[in-house]
Amino acid sequence: MQDSFPVVYVSLLLVLLSVAAWVVFRQIIKTRRVESALNRLQSKLTKEKGTAQEYYELGSIYLDKKIYAQAISLFQKSLKAEDLTEPDSALVYNALGFAYFAQEQYDLAIRQYKEALKVQPNYITALNNIGHAYERKQLTAQALEAYDQVLAIEPKNATAKRRADSLRKRLIPSAQARG
């Protein structure tokens, strides 16, 4: 029994190291893929006019890297591209709204989310995002309305459910204080 303890310990250690190595390897591959796309798109778009998809893709990479000003510029170029289709424009407006939101420019973010919802009225992500922006602006009723819209479309949406419950808890005490 005591002889098997070192074998079990070493085996467990080997398994843990293997899992860690796999996670690191996957992260390296993902990073290389993103950096490759970044280099390819940057070099192409500096030389020639790109497609709406290419501007959106590069803007999304900048968004992930938290380079918001350049992401906003690229999303705007995507919206002006001639080959932009209507369903794709909702994605671009939402991403543009997210970039403004990340810079705490909530009014601009809300405007972009509304544009996305004009194109695609049941766009769950944009509805959740506009609700979050309303929350940041302390517009509780509008935020709750946005989350309720999400829940009407997708009753099991965890984000909307959690945020709506939180907002309702905040609204109830203020209603009781008046009564």
C-alpha cells in the first residue's frame, strides 16, 4: 500500500501537467490565429478598400484588444461599405454600441443599439446591451423594459433574468416607501 503512494502521486502530477500543457497550447494556437488575422487584415486594408466583413472582423479584433477608437472607426467603415447586408448591419451596430459603451459613452451606445434593433427587432444581444446601458445611465424603468423584452422572446435568458430580478428588487423598496 505504501509502495503505491508515490506512483499515484506522480501519476496525478503527470495528469495535471498534461492538462496545463494542453490549455497553454490551445491558448497559443488561438493567439497565433488572431494575430495572423490581425496582420493579414491590417496589411490588406492599408493598401486597398475592404469589404464590410473585413472591416467588421478587424474592428472586432481591436475591440477584443480594447483599442476602442480604432474599432469604432472600422465599424463605421463597415457600415458605409457597399456590400453590407441588412442582417449584418445589426451586428455592426451592436459592436459599435459596445465600443462606445466600453468608453462610457452611453448615449452613443444606446443610439447604436437602437439602430441594431431597427434592423433586427428581436436581436437578443442588442436588447441585453441596451438594458445594460440604460442601467449605467440610472434609467431603471427603460432597462427593465429592455430586459422584459428579452424575456418575452427568450424566457430562459440568464442575463436578462438576473438583471431584471435585480432591478425589480431596487424598484420595489422605492414603491413601498411612497405607499
